[in-house]
Amino acid sequence: MKEGEKARTRIDTDCIHAGPEPDPAFGSASPPIFQTSTFVFRNPQEGADRFAGVDEGFIYTRMGNPTMEMLEEAVAELEEGDFALATASGMAAVSTAFFALLNAGEHMVCSASVYGPSRVVLERDFSRFDVSSTMVDTSDLDALREAMTEQTRLVFIETPANPTLAITDIAGAAEIAHEAGALLVVDNTFMSPVLQKPFRFGADVVLHSVTKFLNGHSDVVGGVLVFRDQELMKKVRGVLHYLGGTMDPHQAWLVRRGIKTLAMRVRKAQENAQALAELLADHPAVETVRYPGLPGHPQADLIARQMKGTGSLISFDLKGGIEAGKTLLQSVRIPALAVSLGGVESLIQHPASMTHAAVKHQDRLAAGITDGLVRLAVGCEDVDDLAADLKQALDGLV
């Protein structure tokens, strides 16, 4: 929007207009890509001032770039935060947060059902540096409270969880974390700012794999960390700059372009998912369906209070177990057999052998990730086509 005219608008408008626009140099409706590694100083004093932090101008793209800043401002605005840091991948965002916010001898609590690499990097790598972690079902606030120790400095949650779709009460988790002097980090990838605003419920940091819904076209890998507290942002930014996990300008431009259609994509995919979840729940080949939008969900009150929708991820177990799951994966024609989510196309995968393969078997089962669990990331195709395809695949199992 024009400078000085930033009105209070709704999410559909925000997705299109969030962040600076138009280009202040030439007025282009689509902002330019500053594809440069370094920035020239007008004189030695300007260079010295920038390195000293007196001048906020750009130095080197690893440390900031106008195109990356455009994306950061847009995502911060959408999340109702004040600052954001774009990263090279979702895992760069996760690992940078852990690295910046945890010291040797400290402890963190993490959702047991969480993206596999987020868990593995804690258990395999951060443990080497005397950072301990406890994995619990954070949808059970009593279990979360019991897991806290005097050394706990960070609580990390995904809600809905990957891939079980368990919902964690963000406000309750924030209260428990803050009472213990810990920070709450919320991975909001599954919901996006369209359907959930974690800062409203007490989150200290919100992160996304922008690879997923924010970009939305399965052609970019990236992440972002969002903050309200400037000092906290600066602490994480320093670590990010030295670790080098910053985003490329072209990535940033593509993600910002993808965000313009975020709201409509999220709603279309969610509408499709609701219909497919109901189909799955009624089919004789299906044992259980996990989808927040199904009637009688045990966390319906929390969902209504915390979320503006139920998303487009569905997890389900088939009565025939893992062999039936393999048959189904090979029988569907429209969803691609691939990991990831949030693109316009539907994707289907088997978490136990794919995204969560590095998690120990007993830990997966304890987190509710059964051997036969199938995760369907519903896209924006015609709902009747998706339903017909899924039904024919399911019918072949009966």
C-alpha cells in the first residue's frame, strides 16, 4: 500500500499487499530482484558505519538484501510480528533458533510428533554439545508441565503436529514456558498466517518452512523466523549471519510472489481436505482418520478458539496396515508420491519410511506415528476429481 496509507485490512488483502510496495526507485508493480553478493559503499566512513551498526544500509547478502527484506517485512506483517529473518530452508530456521537460544547444559521440551529432522537434530547433534531435550505430547499440557526442569530454556511446538495433527494449546504452552523462564517457539507451517496467529496466544518466536504454504508451488526451499522482540531478533540474527543459512534473493522474490495467492490457495485446499476427510471417515477400508475438521473432534473447543480453519493435511490408518498403505500409494493417480506439502498439487506419503524414517521406531510409535499411517497433503485440484481418485484407490482395498 502507499506510504502513510497502511489501513487495517483482512488477510486476503494483506497477502497481496503486505510489505513495501511499489518499488521506490522506479515504481515497478513487481519489486526487483537485487541479485548481488555485495554492496558498494560511497566512502570509507559509510563502510565503517555499516559494520559498526550506525548505518542500517546493506553490506553483503549473507547479512541482508533488499529483496530478502521485502519478504521479511511481508511475513512479519502477516504474522502480526515486528521483525523477521529469512533463511535458506525450514531446517535452517529450526537449527538457527536452537543454536541461538540454547546453551550447553540447558534443556528444551519439544512436541514428540514433530517434523522428523527437527527432532533428529536435537537428539543426534545438539546432544553432542550438552543440550538435552525431552519429547512429549504437548497437546497434553500436564505432560508438558511435567517435562519442564530448572534448566529448560525453550519449548518448541508444532500445532497441528506433523504428521499426527494433534493440536497444542498455544496459550497454555506459553504460560507453562514463561512460568519456567523459557521461550515458546511455534512452528506455524501447517496453518500459515491465514489460519493461525501464534503471537496472539503468547508465542515468542514463530517459524515457517516457506517451502510449503507461503511459497505454494513446490519450486522453492526456504524458511523464516518471526519475532516481536527486537533484542531477541538481534540475538538470532547474529547467529544466522555467522552460520550462513540465509536466503538467496531469487528465493525471496519467488516466495513473496507465492504469498500473493496464499489465502485463496489455503482456503481451496482446506475445502478439498474437508470433503476427502469425510470420504475417508465413511470408507470401510479406513481404520482411523485424523483431521481437525471432522465432527466430534476431541479438541473441537480448542480448534474453534485458536484456529481460523482446519487446514489441508489429513493423516489416516488403513485396516490393512502398512501393506494396504503401500497399495494405496501406488493406486492413486492424482496425488504425487512425494514428501512436502502446501503446494497447489496434492501429495501423498508414508511418514514412517519417509519423513520420519530417522526417528527410532519406539519413539515414532510413542508419538502416535504408526507404521501404517498415511499422510495426504491436499492441494487445489478439482474436489470431485480428487474424491473419485481416492475412492477408486480405497475401493481396491476392500
